[in-house]
Amino acid sequence: ESIDRESFSLVGAVGHDFYEGERDGPRGFPRFTDPSLRGPEGYAGYLRMAAERSIERLGQQRFDLLLLHIPDRRGYESEAVWEAMAALRETGLTDAIGVAPGPANGFTLDLIACFERFGELIDWAMIILNPLEPWPGELCLEAAARSRVKVITRVVDYGGLFWDDLLPGAELPAGDHRAFRPQGWIEEGREKLERLRPIAERAELTPLQLACQWNLAHGAVECVVPTLIQEAGETARPIEAKRAELAALPAELRLTVEDLAQIRAVGDNAGCMALKGASPDHSGEERPDRWQVTSDLSEVGRRWGIDPGRDLRQAPAVSLP
């Protein structure tokens, strides 16, 4: 059954080179900007090839949005990368281009510096943000708005918790990405969800709709993307029901300023993890997903009121007596 092409937006991503690169175990394939694969003069050719091959596999003619996915430091900083991405838009392979850090949290200063340098070229950015993970995603929103970069927030469902059918004791299937979350995250998250439930009920919103509205209340956020997860067990909801719940999200904001602040206080997760990208917690050799905070990036932080040592560092563990 064919679907009217104008009835949906097709979003794609390029970044890892699985054409010429070799998989490095759980680290996956290298970024296309890996110097062992090519130099800046080869970026444009690779990106065009990757975009064309991807759109061909999908049986489509163009993307509505093509994201640079999980860039390394060169991906954020290279003029050749962003000129090549813009060329894909100019040739009609995509209507818009953007950047998608991840899959882990972080990349805050890198993303802001990318907005400052290439914001005139970039249409969208995708970040992790939800009421139980406001940090560090919120830190880059003002810079995105100033650069007129529209923001898509992913994992608005907090690993499925806001769908309200992920319960304590749930066994995640082998290979589930949520297994990387710290032990007890479901139980702790459910406790916070119960504290948020009265706000949702007063606003006549489901927990997932509350999470979406909290995200969309941020000025730069124009799109929310929860993960549609089919959980296991008798209490699991079908994907169709979740999709309908998302489609029924009220257009008008039902959360008050006080609601937004209360939700933020319940979900405050500052310092809960070591961040990826430029990090004050990183030392030694640069890795594809983690590197030291340079003096230039420290200056970026200063311009936006972000102190890497204060705002981007994992809090030390507190041992109970």
C-alpha cells in the first residue's frame, strides 16, 4: 500500500562509514571523518554517496531532513563537513540539514560552537531532552534559538518510562540499548513519575503528553520524538495505542509556568553521568566520542555562562555512612 509522500517527513542520518570502514567490535564503524579513511577533500564525495545510497535503499527521491549523526570532533568543527552537508541541500537530495549528537548525552560545548560557526547553514539539531533528563540538553537551547536552529528532542519518553508500561522488575531483551542505563533507573524513574502524575492529571495529559509539552515549552524546541517501544509482558501496550496517544497531544500548552518549574525540579539530573564530547572529565588521547575541553571551547562556555568544571562534570559518588 502506497503512502502519500506529502503526508510524512522523511528524516535520515549519515555519519558512520560502513562502506569502507571496518567495524571495531562494540564501538561500531568509524566516522567518515576518520583520518585513516579520508581527508577533508574527500568529505563531500562521501556524504553525497552515502545520502544517495540511503535514499535509494528507501525507494525515495529526497529527504525532508538529513542529519549528520554522531559526529566526532572534526564533524563539529570542519568547514568542509558543513559545506558538504549544505551542498546536499542545494542539489535537492534533502530539503534541510542538521546535526544529531549522540547516542549518549553530552557534546554541549561542541554543539554550541557548531551553532556559532555554522548556524547559518544548519536548519535542525537533535538532542536528548525530557523531564527526567533536563541536563545537559537544556544548556544548548539558548544558543540554538539565537542561531535560529530548530531543535528536535529525542528520548522524550525517557527510555519508555513515560509510556507508563515499563514497570519495576521488567526484563529487557538481549541487546536492548536501555541496558546501559544505571541499575535501578526504572524504579527511581517510576518514583519520580508518581510525583509528576498529579500535574499530568490536573492538565488532562497522559505522562507521555506531559513530557512532550514540557519539552515543547522550551523556545527552541519545535519537534518531539519519543521512541515507540513494544515492551514485553501482559501489561505492555501495543505500538498502535502509543502512536495514537502521541497523535492526540493537545496543541495548546496546558502546563503553567509553575508546573514547568516543578517538573524541572523533580527531574533534575545534573551531574548524574560522565558526558561525551568535550569533557572536563576526559584526559589522555582523543577518542571518536570524547575529548578534552580546549581553550577555544572554554571560551565558548564563558560566552554562554557555562563553566565546564561546574556544569559539565559528573558529580562524585556519595557513600552512605
